[in-house]
Amino acid sequence: MNLDGETNLKLKHALNLTASLRDDDSFKHFKAVIKCEDPNEDLYSFVGTLSYHGQQSPLSLQQMLLRDSKLRNTEYVYGVVVFTGHDTKVMQNATDPPSKRSKIERRMDKIIYILFGVLILISSVGSVFFWLSTRNDIRNGELDRWYLRPDDTTVLFDPKRALLAAFLHFLTALMLYGYLIPISLYVSIELVKVLQSIFINKDQEMYYEETDKPAHARTSNLNEELGQIDTILSDKTGTLTCNSMEFVKCSIAGVSYGRGMTEVERARAMRKIYEHPEVGDSLTNLLKTSDAEVGSSKSIKGFNLSDERIMDGKWVREPNRDIIENFLRVLALCHTAIPDVNKESGKISYEAESPDEAAFVITARELGFEFYERTQTRLFLHELDPLNRRMVNRSYELLHVLEFSSARKRMSVIVKTEDNKLMLLSKGADSIIFGRLSDEGRGFEAETKEHISQYSEAGLRTLVVAYRELGEKEYKLWAHEFFNAKTSLAADRDEVLDATADKIERNLILLGATAVEDKLQKGVPECIDKLAKAGIKIWILTGDKMETAINIGYACGLLRQGMERIVISLDNPHIDAVEKQGDKEMLAKASGESIARQIQDGRSQLRSFKESPIDFGLIIDGKSLNFALSDGLEHSFLGLALSCVSVICCRSSPKQKALVTRLVKVGTGSTTLAIGDGANDVGMLQEADIGVGITGVEGMQAAMSSDFAIAQFCYLERLLLVHGHWCYRRIAMMICYFFYKNIAFGLTFLWFEAYASFSGQAAYNDWYMAFYNVFFTSLPVIALGVFDQDVSARLSLKYPLLYQEGVQNTLFSWSRILGWMFNGFISSVIIFYFTTNSITLQAFRSDGHVLDYEILGVTMYTCVVWVVNCQMAISINYFTWIQHFFIWGSIAFWYLFIIIYGYLPPTISTTAYKVLVEACAPSPFFWLVTLLVVVSALVPYFTYRAFQTRFHPMYHDIIQISRSEGREKMSPAELTEQGKDGSISITHIED
């Protein structure tokens, strides 16, 4: 293929390219002229023509073969590769992913800064004391501390250069007290988070067998953030629903068909039973009848119509069978689906552009119009002939396809029947089709509109079906005009095409309307209810119209019986009147004032019901949302929304979803989670603190842009209430314990420094200090971060209020952090002073020798290892053999290390040479002091926890004690009350 010498083809702004196929003589007459309109659009819009032997054919986006396209109905194609590399749509729209860090990590950084300040402070204080004592070593020519020989020393202790010696001591102290800064904490946390992510990925309870999709933690640095979610912002289609459309009802010739009840209708019926108990029996019987009808029908994906009047070919007995026949023919022909025949079974499946379109073709097949083959120019059907009631084969010549677009909101095809009739078949939005009906074709318009309204209230998606017969002359004139429009290279080609199509799509004859249901995913209402009980606010951001969104809200449990609704909308007569005047500035001003007034009215309504137990739900549409997110109203709108239990934003664009997410995240300062399944949800997922992608049928772009990916919305319950709660608790406990053990160890240096006149002498052997955070205390804290559980997964789901420990950040509040630091301070004081005061004033060994520097260091270090590991043992809630092995193994390894290290030559082991075997182990003082110090150091924390558990228990304390007391069961409501009152009269919970 020769591209006129251009070896690197890129489409640039307003650039005309000519491509000729020259390598193959049989195609040397091909010539393509392509014009790119605007490379800044999401997908470059271009127009062009393809010439072959002087005959022109149009080139447009319909001739673009996108990645993963399948070749059908031809053996090969010739083409030019365009929009590759950085010119692809994905690369053009790609933005740098946001850098997300959890709130715990950001607070941990602040604690490190504080500890670094403490390090500077105590180093400075020690240096000042060192300067004072060193300066006074020689006073008036007399030696004060003569045993140190200050008259013959290095610069480190020279009284004549005391200031320089103090500065060098300051540097020494920075290194000596550096154990206050837990550098290894960051490494340990990263390791723990990776292991936590593996557990999330391997959780079989979040594995969706139907699509073979497990949960996937795409990042590991936000695990604990899953346990602190305050607000969830969710898409609807494909997230709460299956995005698998089912044809459930239709209106044909003014008659509604379809007996079954949708999930929205069931929720509405239950709401009526709640509000009007007197009609409860009749509605209950209706629900049972509907269940029986649905249960008796066979399950076919995409088809859930249950009505004996038209099923099994019985529609031929209906009085309007001709209209029904045309209605089904439109469903079977007006589409771009491709049939796929299974050669073994002979069954036909369809590959369609949308689930709706597939549902229409499947419905036509089930009712007697089976579409079984497509070529470039013909469509083939097996049709039920209403006269002889037998299946016959018919073919239709496909002349034109007028594509669906968001601007046109309709699709049409022009076909020629076997008896040479030209037919225009259309389906589209009711707001479009009804305006294009002929006077003769409106026979049952009122009935159809009423049915469409009923279907919308039932949460169904509706389309209107119509047709007309074309005259030969009319069609030829229009076809010539349409061909000229398609082959035009003008900038307004798309507008000309739409205008030309609009000319033929007139004077239609109404056939009826379709209604398809996008069913809720399994477990969605239960999941939303459980998350609401956990205190999590849930917002739905959807592109559906308000009536559908409200009914879906009731179906999924977001809106509940007895809940008051606050509706903010610009759908009112005043705004309509201003809009008809055509003054955009006046319309914007009036709309802004209307929204401000509605927000104020809503807040007044909330204040009037402040003392009432009534919950409120807020519903706002897309137009109103534009004004509510403006600078002057966003804070008022946010205040109103936060005062409501549920929020639904209808007709929301992708940009609005991202803006609402940012408003909630910034305005509340709380942790937000966004969940969606499509490319239009990517902005929302990236804007939220945590983005969760659904690996559904709309591709993987949302999942690829998310932090966590799950296959079903209901798995969010386990992801948050189980894994989120555990990860938050583990990381919070892990960090607090890390600070505790480093402070308990590091401050013993300070006390020994004061004991030794701030000389810079370390209390321990260098290898003791090096191995402290590596071997003797690291593994237990990692086991805590990976395995610890305050309650089981089942109880975490049974008592969702337990999740509030993370939302309120009770386990990593400043008071708790400072409490653990103070515990470390107390432990260091007890370890040092109890050790020194117990063994320094009497003989330590049986031969009468008192202890020396080496023995004191080993004894204190032994106490430190015991205390911090035993502190871990009494802090853990869930023991496994791994915790036992790591805790007691770390202590045993210390003894093994000091024995082996002590047997090395003195030049290597230095102060540790046989210190345990020959000096410490034979002395009973060593073992008694270890026992005394360990018990004494653990008493303060043990006392505090006993007091807290008894008189001010947290939620997990209540559940734990209820299980240990072994009495009767406790309801979640009792847990709530006891958590509020701090009482401890708790009952048993079975595990």
C-alpha cells in the first residue's frame, strides 16, 4: 500500500489526505479522500469519499473499524490504519491518574514530624546539659571530674572547647535517639498492605462465578480507607442494575401487553401496603399472582414478556393482528444486530450495539419473527404468517440505515419487501416520534402515551415504534439527495445528513411502544440497607429521568416507606414561560433564583421537622444541578443534601458526577467512595477518595481507572464492612503499636544518657540496636496487621454499626495516638528505673561481683523485648498459631541470638561476650528483675483497658464480651443502645 509517499500517516487539523492502493493491480482504481474536522474532539470526526471506477462511496465514522472489531460477511477488507499511538481516543482523553493517599498515612506523616521535633528537642536539651557539665570540668585550674581526665582528652570532651563538644554531642544524640523515628514502619506497612490486598483478591465471597471475575485490589495504599467511608456516590445503570435489558411490556394499537410486575412496581406495591393497610390483601394477592405467572414461564435472556394473548402465536387471534404483525416486523428489521448461529445446536444468538436492541430482536423471535441472517444488502426472517399460521421465509432488501444518535434520538431503516413495497421502519424516543406522526397515524396516540407514562413510573425504558410506506418517486428523489449529503466533504456534513433524514422520517403511522427493564443486580436492596445501617450516606448519580430514578430508588431501598421527598427541579410553568421568550440571560437568572428558593424551602422544611423522626430524601435533576453547583449555591445545596438520608441526582452528565463528588469530598472533609461501571464514570472514580469499578458489560475502562474492582454491587458490603473494617483496625493498631515500641525503646537511651551525664554512651550493644526493629519486634506487628480480627466476618456483617469505629476514626484519633505514646513513655520509665534500682545496689553474681555496664544493657534490653512483645499479646484480639509463633518466637530468638553472639570472639561480640551464659543466666536477680519489670510495665495498659471495657466499651468490646458471657442473643438495636450508654449488660451472640 502506497500512501502517496507518506510513510507516517497522521490526521492533522483541516488536513486533506489522498490515499491510493497501488500494490494490487485489481485495486489500483481505488482512491480515498479523507478530511479531518477537529482533532481535539474525543473521537476525531472525519468525512471522505472512496472512488472506484468513477463511482463514489461515502466514508464516515460508520466505516471506521475500531479495535476488536469482527470481520463479517466478507473475506477481507482494504484500509488505512489511522489514529494510532498517541492519536488514539484513549491516549487523547488520558489524564495522569491522581495520587491518592489515605487519611491515616497523612496523619502518620504529621506524627513523624512531631517525633522528629521531639528528637531535636531532647538532643538539644541533652547537649545543653552536656555543655554545662563539660564546661565545669576545669574551674580555676582544678579538675572537677578528675577521673575523666578532662586535661587529657579529645575534642569530644574538651572543657576548653565545650561549645564545639556540645555541638558534636548534638549530632551523636541525633543518631542515638533516632530509634524514636520508626523508619521501618513504612516498609512494614507496605508489606502488610500488599498481603491485605492478596486476601481481598482471594476472597471467595466476592468471586462472581458467572463472569469468572474475582475482586481486585488495584492499589494497596488505600486498604484502610475502605473502613472510613462516610459517603458513597453510585452510578445506576450497570452498577445498581445488570445493564442486561429484558423486554417485559409493550403497547400495541392502544392495548398494553405484559402481565408481570417489575421490581419497581413491587416496591411501589409494598409502599402502598405500608401507607394504606386497608388495600394490603388485594395487593398481596396481586404480588403472588405475578410471581406465579413469572415462575411458570421459561427463562430467556432479554425476553420476560408474560401475556397469554400474544404468546405462542396467539397474537394472530387479536383484533389488531395486522398492527401487531407490523410492530413485530419493525422489531425484527430496525436494528444493526448480527445473528450468530451455533453450528452444533442451531440456536441463534445476537451481537447488538446495545442490550436494548438485542432484547427487541429476541422478542421478535419469540413472538414469531426470527431474524436469522444478514448480508450487506439483505435481511432474512422466519415469519409467522397470520393467514395460514405457519412459519415462512422472507427476505428484505436493506436500502438505508439511518443511525441512532443522541441528537436524533431515533433510528430508522428503509427496506424493500419481496412484493417491491418500500417501507420506512422507525423506533425512537416518544418526544421525537410523536411529533412526526401523520394525522391518520395518531389513532391510539392518547392510549400509547398513557401506557408510556405507566411504564416510566414502573422504572422501564420506553421507545415508540412507527412506520410508513414510501412511494417510488419520493424515495428516488430522497435517495439522490441523501447520497449527495453522504459524499459531501463540507464541514456541516453531519447536520446536512440529519436534515435530509428528517425529511423522510415524517408522516409516520404509530404502531405502539416498547418497555424494557434493566433489572437490579442481585442483593442490591439488602446491600444498600446494610450500608445505611452502618451509617454510610448513599447518593445515586444517574442519567435517567426523574420518574425512573425515583422508582429505582424505592426498588433498591434507597428511598423508603415513610420518607419525605424534597424535589428540586426547573420543570415548572414559570421557567417554561421564561424559556419560551428566548432570552437566555433572563432564563439563567430566573433558573438560578428558582433553585435558590427551592433549596431554601427544603432547608426550612428540614428545620420544621427537626424534632421529628421522619427521614428526608433529596431528588434533583441535571439542569437544576448546574445551578446548585455554582459558586453562590454550592454550600447551601451541600448543607441541604447532607441533612437528607438519601440523595438522587437525575439526568447527570459525567462532568456533573465528578463535580458533585468533589463537592462532597472537599465540603465535608470525609472519606468518599465512588462506584461505577462505564467510561462516563471515570471522572467520578478518580475524583473520589476511593474509586470502585464494576467489571460489567460496559467494558473495563471504569475498572481499569479504579482503585478496587468488583463484579457486583452487593460485594461492596463485604468489601467495606469486613475487609474495610479489618484493614482500618489493623493498620491503626499497627501504627500505634509501632510508635509505642519505638518510644519505649528509644527513651531508655535518654534515661541512660541522664544517668551517664549525657556522655553520648549507648545503653546497648550496637547489634542489639540494629536488630531491634528487624528481628525482635517486627514480625509480631506484621502478623497483627495481616491477621488480627476484633470480630468475625459474619458478625461484622450482622452488626454493621461496628463500621462507625472507622468512620469516626476512634482507633486512630489524636487522643488514642497520644495515649499509646504515653504508654511507651511509662514503659520506658518503668524498664529503666525498675531495672537500675533493683540490681545496682547489691551483688549481682554469686561471687559477690556487682553488675557492670554490659550486664545492665542486656538486662534492660531483655525487659524491653519481653514488654513490647507481651504488650502485643494482650492487644491482639484474634490469636492464630502464626501470632503465637511470631510473638514467643521473637523473644526466644533474642535469647538464641545473645547466646550465639556471645560465643563469638571478644573482638567481634565486644560487650556481649558470654554475658548471658556466664553473667546473667546464673543470677536469679536477672530472672526476677525481668519478671518484675515486665509485669509492672504491662499493668498501666491492662488497667486502662479493663476500666474502658467495663465502663466505656466500644462496639467491638460489647460484641466480644457478649460472646464470652455466653448468655442469650443480642439484637443490633441493643448493640446500638449499649454502645451509646456505655453499659456492659450484654447478651450472647452466636458465632
